Amino acid sequence: MTGVQNTTQVFPKTRPEWQRALQELPSTPDKIPSFFFGHGSPMLAFPESDAAGADPLMQFTGPKGPLASFLKDFGPVLLDKYKPKAILVFSAHWETVGERVVTDYGDSNPLLMDYYGFQPSLYQLKFKSRGDSALAQRVVELYKEAGQLARTTSTVEARGEDGRGFSGPGLDHGVFVPFRLMFGEEFMDVPIVQVSIDGSLSADKNWALGQVVEQLRREGVLVLSGGYLVHNLRDFASFSEQSASGLVKDFDSAIVKAVSVQDPAARKQAMFDLMRHPGFRAAHPRAEHFVPLYVAAGAGGDGNVKVLSAIYSAGTFAFGV
């Protein structure tokens, strides 16, 4: 793969390694990087007493696993280094076709419990936050200026089905579950606005979504895009590095190498090529959890990329560093 960094490079997988990578991020509030992060699943919010045992999946993705630990470190660093005026977030769990929809929820962002089959406590989770009407309108105008249909949605309107049959207003679990760990259960200081990803699941179209909001990074807005590097609900073994097939693990490694390409044009091509990797369909029967990576990359522009965490299936990358 042209332009890939030395494959012997050690990417951060342990807590000391990712803490070092986070601290090495530049403090640039006037040009905040965009970030792709592994947003995890409702398992992150399991009561720790329910997460005991030897289940390797729970050990990896649960409240005591490496992703939960990383997210608790990730959020405070973002606030400290960038002091964002607002957060603009994209999630794998909200797709729209033909138009961008932007939350305008006012003083209180509702939560959409877009999951099923979990214990009652997971439907009582709290994450108190607020929206920002001015930012929501600004995002809509940016998409319209780029020739795309766009509108806001309010708390009195279902935001649209997300490809999994859930509908209603609110931040989905790809936002509020990790944000509870990153920022705490009450987070009113910095407003949060969510934007839908493109339901075509096209790499190019979702990259373009990020490009539209790139300039907001220079206006004090933190752009976050959440998904999962490996997401196959038909193969739960694929979620754990200990049990995943070699093909899926090869794909996971190829992602980290692709985003590490130095030349921007070569990096974009390497990232687009990932959807043709032999392991892609084994890792993603449907691409909704993968294309948020392209949104973050598009928002990062032609700047450098830093791998903040190479935790299997849940890596986190900073674009436009």
C-alpha cells in the first residue's frame, strides 16, 4: 500500500500507550481535529455487577473493558485541549437518504433508546445535555450551500428510522452511551448537535458530508463521528480480538495502516480501498458502522492523522492534526 508507515510501528493499544497519544495531541482550539471513535454498544453501560464473569465479549466491550477505559480518558482530554464551543456528532445509528437532518432540540436533548433485549436498567440511563439552535441552523445552511438538501428536526418530530426500525426524537445510543463515559451523566456546558449520515452508505458521499463541516473546526466546534471498525451481529466472535477470525483481524489491521498513510490523496484512496478488502464483508454485513470513518476523514481535510487508540474493533483516529 503506497505511503503506508513502517508496519513495525507500535500503535497504542494499552492504557499507557493511548494516554501518551492523547497527551501528544496539539492544543489547537482555533483548529480542532475531527475524530472517528469506536462508540461501543449498550454493553458499555451495563452495571459492573452484571458484567462479571469470563465472557470474553463482555470483558472486551463491557464497562470494565479497554474501550470503556479509553473513553473515560478521551473525553476530558478533548475538553481540556480544545475547549469546544459546541460538539457536532455523527453516529452510525442515524441514516437519512436524500437530505441531511440536524437536531435542534433546544435546552434538553432527549435520548432515543434504540436497542432491544437488554435489562430494564439500560432503558433508564441518563445523559443530560442541551442543543444549540444557532449551530443547527448553521449546519443546515452549510449543506444547502454545498448543494444538498438539509433541515432541522425538533423534539416533537420523530427524527426518522435509522435502518433498524427505531424511530423517535433524541440522541441515539451511539452518542449518549459513550458520551456518558466521556463527559459524565450531566453535561450542560457544551451544546451537542447531531447530524445524520448518508444512508447510501457510500464512502464518497459520507466523505463529502464531513468536508462540508470542515470549516466548523476553525470556529470552535468539535466534530466527532462514531462507529465501529468491526461490527457483525451475525458473528459475535468477531467483536473480540481473542475469538475473531484471521480474516477479520487482518481487516482491522488494514484500517489502522490505511489511515496512517502520510500523503492525503494516497490516504484517501487507501481508505476507499478498505471497502474492497477481503475481510470487509466478514466484518460488516452492512456498512453503517464503517462509513462514519469517512465522515471524520472528510472533516479532517488534508491534514495529518494521529492514531490515538488501535484497540481492536474500536480504534480512535484524529484527522486534521
